[in-house]
Amino acid sequence: MSVQPAAPPEELQRKDFITPNDVRWCPGCGDYAILNSLQRTLPDLGIAREDYCIISGIGCSSRFPYYMQTYGFHTIHGRAPSVATGVKVANPDLSVWIITGDGDGLSIGGNHTLHLLRRNLDVNVLLFNNRIYGLTKGQYSPTSPEGTRTKTTPSGSIDHPVNPLLFALGAEATFIARTVDNNPKHMVETFKAAHAHKGVSFVEIFQNCVIFNDGAFDDVYSKTTREEQLLKLEAGKPLTWGKDNEKGIRLNGLHPEIVNVAEIDSSELVVHDPNQESPIQAQMLANLTYPDFPTPIGVFRQIERPVYEEQVADQIKAAQEAKGTGTWQELLHGKSTWTVEG
Amino acid sequence: MSSSTSAFQEKKAAVVRFAGDSGDGMQVVGERFSDTSVTVPNSIATFPDYPAEIRAPIGTIAGVSAFQVHFGAQTVLTPGDEPDALVAMNPAALAVHLDDLAEAGLLIVNNASFTEDNLKMAKFESNPLDDPELRKKYEVLDIDISGLAVEALKDSELSMKDKLRTKNFFALGFTYWVYGRPLDPTINFINDKWGKKLPAVADANIKVLKAGYFLGETTEITRNRYMISRAEVAPGIYRKISGNEALALGLIAGARKSGRELTFSGYPITPASSVLEALAGYKHFGVKTVQAEDEIAAIGVALGASFAGGIGVTATSGPGMCLKSEFMGLACITELPLIIMDIQRGGPSTGLPTKTEQSDLLQALYGRHGESPIPVVAPNSPSDCFRAAYDAMRIALAYNTPVILLSDGYIANGSEPWNIPSEESLPDISRPLAKEGDPYLPYKRDPETFARTQAIPGQYGLEHRLGGLEKDEMGAISYDPSNHQEMTRLRAAKVEAIAKSNPELIIRGNKTGKLLVIGWGGTHGAIASAVDGLHNEGFDNITSVNLRHLNPMPTELGALIKGFDKVLVPELNTGQLAMIIRSKFLVDAKSMNKVQGRPFKVTEIQERILEVLKD
């Protein structure tokens, strides 16, 4: 296909990232809003369009690359992290975005996600969590709550679900965030923060599947519930929410408890600090779930650690400084040869 | 038998096998013997045979490790059918290897290790050294190797344990005496290895090596010494190389010549791990290695690197091939360059992980979902692995396709002298990427090769999406029935077109005759030796070929087969190539099969050839 050459990075606009292909998600799917938000994010990052690479696995969300006017690779189920690792190792200058889902990234590809996170490649992982298998028409997923009734679980699922953020924390991801598909502004903010982080960025996105799991997140993020149920994390600010920020969280020993802000000394409130080395606060936040607690969104954790592909390059550089860049003679002859005269 | 002590019997070739406990250092001395022999020069081939367990209990049959070297004054293509001399460092080694020893062969035994406990572990009911039959059948030299080694070190400060560890060099020194080999190369090796860090160890090993040699010289323990004189070896600069080392070098050379950056990703598996280990030592050549979390990720990393403009390679063995097969399908439909190396071993499942077999041929050719043709290249000797890896890269880049390289444990671990090619003799295998500014159709094909042109992330204005869904020429997803049929045809036609670019088949013998022997991969040495031997005996109606390219098959093979009355296909499986030859060429090909974890013997191939000729 002939591509309309892109504008220079500083002049890129959303339209530069839209492909002529028809978007084939179901009408009303949360994926549209996420696509829209990423297309709004990328022009603002100061990166040339040809330096973006979108890599996905299999599933509804993984059709994403076909709708982005960038380089893209729609790979196989669960394996996008490995392909992205190869891409990033081969060319560390690319901005790589992995698009995955709860089944793709946490079930069939759980192992690869774990290793991508612990290695700390400088890539961004957007995990669309709709708590269902959509593309295969509605089987329960590893994030479906216990008791979920689907075609494969007519009596209700008995699997305990995986919490994507606790998984990422366990793998010691250096950037962990959550956002929601019905808040484009928050998505764009979160994507920009993910991009700005040097190292792996893991972003869970609550994404509504309008066909097979409609309303899965309504208890926490609908127009009527979000004020009381969503806790927006902001670095340096106390954990408060509610119509007038009247509710807060303090720690009782190691256990969080909900308090009425008016009734306590404000110093008792937990102040959000995503940059602390200890994962304990992030762990506590990732454990806050409906209905006992509000559901946090925003950046849970952001720490520094050496980046994998940079270390690959550094080791090569160090070896070349010590030994030179290698000659044909050295390669072919090795350490010990003998000559047979003619 | 001559009665003079130092007279040498002249022999054309000899086979020596060192066998002992896996902690006895048999691989080390086997390597030393080989390295010394190439300086003569002799033509050599070696075969290490080590247990699957890292350290099986000392003295047990499971813990026996061996190294065989075949060295000759004439060209040697295999590690030899049966040893002329066997060094057995303990009863278990004797139990495992005695049956292989040639009639009237030389048996050198460390009798110090024939204790009651060790005999029991080797399942001997009585001491076999006391059996007069043994001495009738073989020339037995039972030597207190341990005791003499310790005795040679009576002035050394080393601990008793460390003194005993030198006994392998005593055995080596004695074997050098038997075959009249120089000590200097080994002394230099010892000094290089331990001289600086552990001078006492270096000193002790040299002393013991010499003590072993002098034992022969001074005690007249045996009257038989053997001389294998200089081989007529093609002039050139040589090094000794194992198959897996040669694969690593071939990849680096290919990457350099093609201008692609090599990214190799593997997951530890025997017998493929040493390719990753070797490449990890070539960082200064710009080689990037990734030890992946599993076999699937390893090929995924490699494919990602190729997509990004490098050349991705992965290596594994049979079970790992199964795990990689889904990704091979993706590489096939996205038409990206990629090399998958399968170092075959005994299967199925964990099978015989350290032993050789050729049983992944059908898997390599057909073991995938969908219609997914992939070229298959099979090196035929340790040093040929260099060319095969280089050739695999040529095909991958020229045709934008995954390529499977089928090696096996036998040539991976075996080593032989390699007449080092010059850089200039390596063909240019670089391929241009799509041009920035030109319109880009991801699946537009070259009319001759049917290959598409690759554009890579970072190239301005060539943004496109690849993926597992069927595409049309424009690169757009297409569910159109006729498009799928056409793309399926084109992918197959592309692989078939490779045949034109492959090297010609090397035919050993006349182009017509009574019997054509068709082999592939690592059985080349045994088949060629068998056929050469029969040619020397006047059987000029037998011809053999070794298929280095299994997909596509050499174009001339069909016509060649027609020139013979019979076809025999020896292979280390239960008849996989034979099945393909039968179905592809409608010929009543006979099979010769072996699945014992061991390579063919030359003699057994000759016997089978004569049998087929008679039928």
C-alpha cells in the first residue's frame, strides 16, 4: 500500500495515525476509545511516525496495529512480548507499544509478560482488560470474577482471577498504572506517563466488552458510581475521593481502612508516593477492590532500573572497547590453526 | 609379531576411545589426542559420547563418559566403527565399551580402580581382568595408572585427591607412546590452561603425562606400537572445529557479509545450547544474544529482530521444535527471514537427549499447521555446518523466508579439521530493503524468486502492518477465497524456486549403475566411507549422494534416480527420507534404519549395500 508520508514529528496530528482500513470492532466497544486516545497521544511525543512500532498478540484488542498508521506486527496468541523484545533489542531507538488483553497477556502469554516485565525493556504494555474472551465469543477469562457464568462455565467459574497489577508487581515491573476506557483524558495522561518512563510500562485498561461482558466495570466507573468508587492516584497527594474528597484511606498497622477525612488529622492519611523503592504501598493499592474499597486508577508505581536493551548494547560496546570490533581473521582462524603446505 | 621393542607397525588409520567416569576427564584427553594428531598431520574425526546426567554417581554405568578419535594417513570421514584401542579408566567404562573393541584390539585398563565396590557398581560378578579369555581376545595392558600417577607426584604439594585427578594425563601419555605422538602440543596446552593460575597443577599434569609416556619407553610393557603417517591433506590453513562452533561462525560470517545485525535467541536444550554459548562470546562482533524464557519466546525474539531489520536466529532440539512450530507458521505467512536450527537427538519427548538421531526430518518438512512450506538445509559434517549456516542465511535473506537447519548431536559435538575459507570466497548475500520514497506493496514479489521485499521500522514513509492474517499483495487483510489460494501457491512456488540457486548435488560414483545410495545430513561420512571402500573393491556400479537440501530437493535428483536399478536410503530414523523419495519419485526405495542413539558404522552400511545388490 502506498503510505501518505508523515509530517515531521513536531507537526504530526491525530489524522496521521489513522489508517484507511475499516475498524471492525463491534459498535460501542471500548477499544474505539482506546484507539482514539492513543492516536491523540502519539503525535505529542516528539517522535517520527516511522519510529513507532505497535505489536500485538491475538484477540479483539490485538487487531489494534491494523488501525494505526505506523509499523505494526499482529503476531500470535500471547507472544507479542517476545517479538517486541526482539524488535527492541535489534533497534532500541523505536518506540514500541504492545497491545494485549487479559487472555492474551495473562493466560496464554502470562509467561512472556512476566519475563518482559522483569527484564525491564523500554516498551509500553497496554493490557485491555475486559474480563472475557471476546473474539472467541464469550468464554470466561483469567480475570473473570469467580462465579462468572459463560458458555464454558454454565455453573459459574471456579477459578480465582488474577489481578493484573499484582501480577505486574510480582514481576517487579518498573511502571504500573491503571486507566479506564471511558475517560479519554485520563487515558492520554496515563499513556504519556507510560511513554515518559524509561523502562517497561504496564498499563491495565478497564475495557468494556459491549457484547459478551457489558457493564463489567459499571459498579466502579459509570457516571453514577465513579465519584464514590474511583480513587484517582496523584503523586504527593493524600488518598482521598468522593464528591468533596470527604473520604480517605489510612493505615491501621498494615491494613488500609476508610476514614471520614473530617474526623481525623490529615497527617494520618496515606500520601501517594509511586516512586518509593518498597512495593508495599503499591501492593496495598493494587489490592483495593470493589465493593469494600474504592478502585484506584493512575500510576501505582514508578521506579528506576537499568533497561534491558541498553545493557545488551552496553555489553557489546564494552566488549568492542576491550577487544576491537572483530576481524575476519579472528573469526575464521580462532585461537589455534595449523598450515598444510602444498 | 615383532620382538623388537620400539618398532612401529605402519597403519593407514586407527581409532582410539578413551572411556572413564564422567569426572575422569576423558573429554579433555580425547580432545588433546585429537589436537595432537592434526599437527602430524593426520586426517581426523572425533565423537564425544557423554551421559545425560551431569554427575551420575561415581563408578556407575550411567556415569561413563567417552571420547573417540579416528586418525588416519588417508581421509577420515567418520569417528570410526570400532576402536583399535580402548582406554578404560574403571570397571563401568570397561563394561560399557568392551564389546565395541576391535578383535585383538589394545585394551589399556587402570587396574587400580578395579576394586570390589567399583566392580559391583559396574555389575561385574568377578573381576574381568582375572578372566583368561579377556587376555586371549585382546591385548590387555592392565596398569596401575592411579598409583603410578601418584608416585610420579611424590614430591608435589598437591593433595592426594588432586594428585589422583591427573591420572587421565597418565593414560594420555601412555597412549601417545603407543601411537608415537609428540608431547609438546599437550604440554603447551597444559601451560596455557593452568600455567599462570595454578602452576602446581600444570606442573603435576605435565609430570604425569611424561610419566605415562616413559612407562612405555622404559618398561617394554607392550611390544606393539603403531605408526599412522602423514595424511595427504589438501593444502591450506586448518583449525579443528565442532559442528555447533561452525554453526556459530557461519552465522556471524553471514551476518557480516549481509550487513544484517545478528540477534540469536535460544533456550538451553541439549545438544543445541553450545550454539548460544559460543555466540555469547562474540559480543565484540556485534552479536546480540538473548537467553529467552522458553523455546517459544526464543523464536519470537528472533522473528522480532528480523522484522526490525536484523537477522534473527534460534536453535533448539526436537522437543523445542514442537514449541516453535506456531511461530514458524507466522514467519512463513509474514515472509520474514529467520533461521531455526534443530540439533536433532533421540526422541520422542526427552528420549535420548545426549544421543544422535535423524528423526525430525518429517517434522521439519511438514510439522506445522496449514500449508507452510519452509526450506530445509542439512549440514553433512562438523565443518560443513559453517557453509550450511551461511547458506541458510543466504536463502532466508534472498527469499524472505524462515529456513530450518537440521543438524544432529553427532555432528554438533563431533569435530574435524576445517580448511578455513578466505573471506573473499564467501559470496555476497546482502539484500536491499525497500526504497524510501517508492510506493511500497508489502507482498509485491520478484518475478523470478517470488520473494517479497522487506521494509523495516524506522524507514520513512514505508509504514505497514504484518501479521498472521492472510494478506493481499497490498498488505491488506484479505479473506478472499481466491487470494488465499493464490498466496498459498506463491508461498510454495517461492520455496520451490530456491532449488535453482542451491549448489549442485555432489555425486560419488557414476551417474548410472545398479544402486544409488541416498543419504542426508550427518550420515554423509559413514555412507561416503562405505561407498568409497566398495569402489576400491571394484564395485563401480554403486553411487551415493548426500542431500544437503531437503526442501526444495535438488532438481537433478529425479533424473539421477532413473539411472539406477535400485535405491537405498540409510538414515538414523525409521524411514522418513525413504518415504519422501518413494512418494516424490515413485521409486521402490529400500530403507536402512537405525535408532540406537549412535551413528552408522561404515561396515554395517557396506553389508546392507551388498545385501541390496544381491536381492
